[in-house]
Amino acid sequence: MAKKTYIYKGIKVWFSKNIYKKGGSMQLQMWCEDGPYATLTVNLSNGCAGKNLAYVDTNNYPWAPKFLEEKEIAENTGIIGYSGYCSYPLYAFNMNKI
């Protein structure tokens, strides 16, 4: 299956996914031709149910929610997870777009 590609700030990007060993939520890595671009998700100790759910790392990538929503890659569930002083929105990902 061909990888789905998107354009972010003029750069062609695509995704790889994995599952965090602890918690079982999805880990989503964004790539470009030069290599890894961003790890868009965080692994919180409370985990989350479902293999298409992940907390988006808005602390390091504040642009990620807008990009994911505009490209219809993911939708905000309205649930927030916390780690230290940071809060992270839980997103449901459209697996056909990854």
C-alpha cells in the first residue's frame, strides 16, 4: 500500500504508526525526505482505549491540531490528558488517512 503524503509548510510529509508498550495508545511519527520530522503523540500513564486514539503533543508541536484537523487526519475528542504542567488533547485518528 502506498503511503499517504501531505504538504506541511511546503514540505512533503507522511506518517508511521506504532503502539506505545505502556498504555497501549498509538504513537504517531511524522516523516519528511530528510528523516523524522516530529513525534506528534505523547504516552501518558493513564493510556487510552482504542488503537486509533492518541494524545497529541501540543507542548512541542502547537501547530499539530490545526494540521491534523484541516487534513481530516484526526478529530479532537474533547478529552484532555495531563502530565506535569502540560495538557494534551486526545484525538481520534482516521486510519485511512495515515
